[in-house]
Amino acid sequence: MRRGELSLGILLGLLVGAVLGIIFAPESGEETRKKLRKRGEDAYDKLRDVLAEYLEMAEEKGREYYDKARDKVEDLVDELKRKLEEKAEESIDEEE
């Protein structure tokens, strides 16, 4: 299991557990709503952090793939230039 999947699973488990715990707690409706609001805000903050981490990982992977592709294209361009220079030299040698 990947780290991100585990983080998301833990976050969802905490959220479900918190909601169930509050719903079945013997408190007034106002207190329960306050606790739900607080837990919701906490869950939102944690989710935002997890999503920011995913975004950072995606950006990093994107940069890696971009760099690899750029390097490959540069290598192909260099090889093409070399082959064109060889053909040009061959053509000059044949004319002489």
C-alpha cells in the first residue's frame, strides 16, 4: 500500500470514528454541534494537508518526467545533427 493511500485511509477512519463518537455522546445538541464543527474543521485541515502533499508529489513526478523527456529529445537532436553532418561530409567527399 502506498503512503498516500495509507494517509487517506487513516484520515477517513478518524473522521468516521469522530462523527460516530460525537453522535452517540450524551451531550446537548449545542455541544454536539460545536464538537462536530470543530472536528469538521480539523478534518478539513488534515485533508488540505494530505492534498497539498499529493500535489507536491505530483509536481515532483511531473518535473522528473519532463526532465527525462527533455534529455531524451536533446539526445535525439544531437544524434540527428551528427548523422546529418556525416551525410553532408559523405556528399562532399563524393563530389570531389
